[in-house]
Amino acid sequence: MKKELVDIHDKARKNHVPIMLDDGMEFLLDFITKHEDIRDILEIGTAVGYSSIRMASIRWDMTIDTLEVSEEMYNQAIINIKNEGLEERIHAYLGDAAQFETNKDYDLIFVDAAKSQYRRYLEHFYKNSHVGSYFIFDNLNFHGMVDGYLKSNNRSTNQMMRKILKFRNHILKDDRFESEFFNIGDGIAVAKRIK
């Protein structure tokens, strides 16, 4: 990995920016590398642009639209993307993903944002997928708390764990998809649209 990317990664970790865990990132990159039909990607949750840059670095003919709700992180992502010379292939948008509208069709929709909104994002962007498109969802273990269901003293944390578990169960049963859950990183679901 280039020094500039290592710097983005390390700065994000130091500043508690929510980027993918390293083994989750390697899983995602490997998945895209093995699926050469993935060309157009929608990412929900840009953060500072680290994952977009890593994905775009796999193949020269890939384009990524990436959505970020935090203006501060969006601004940093724009700088990082430009510094890597990828502004022609990575298009960052500021705003709530659930309000984002496009007619574009994506081969992969990667969701790494507000966990409580995953079902909403799935339904909102279903129209932007096709049979054979993949949805990949990160953070479905919530730091290992979902499977062990370690009760938190925080009511909102408990609600979040229930929502994640409910979504995970939903995506595995939704007959529009062939889905698989991987206990990698912070829990990743891969759902291939079949209907």
C-alpha cells in the first residue's frame, strides 16, 4: 500500500474516523478483484475517502459514487481523492444517502454508514441495482456485541444491536437475494440480487 494511503489510514484510526477494519477491507478488495464484472460502485458512507480510494485502485475502469452526511469528513475525502488523482473516477456527494436520487445502475452497493438505516438503504437503492448486483453491508457484528448479545447499560446501544440483528436476519431470508454472512472484520453480509 502506498505511503499516502497508509497515512490516510493511520490518521483516520488516530482520529476515530469510522473506516473499515483491516481484515474487512481486505475481504472487500479481494471480493471486487475476483468479480471482474464489478465496474460501477455506490458507496454509502465515504468517511475520509479511504475505502473509495482503495476500491478505485483495483482497476482503472471502475467508477465510484460515494455518499457522506458529515461535511467535515466529506471535505477531507475530497482532498484525499484529489491528492490520489482519482477525482475523475470517484464522485463524492454530501448529504443523507436516503435522500440521494440517481438513475444510475450499480454492480456493487457498499453500505458502511448508519446501521439503523441499512434496511432503508437497501430498499431505497434496490432500483439502482440489477439481477447480479451485489449489496455488501459492513458492521453487522457491532464490535462483537450482536452475536453475544452482551447487554449494554446504554438503551440506544441495545436498540441498535436489536436493529442490526433484525436486519441481518432479514437479508438472509429476503428471497430477492442470495445472501451470506461472514464473521470477518466487524461482520459483513454479501447479498447478490437474484430477482
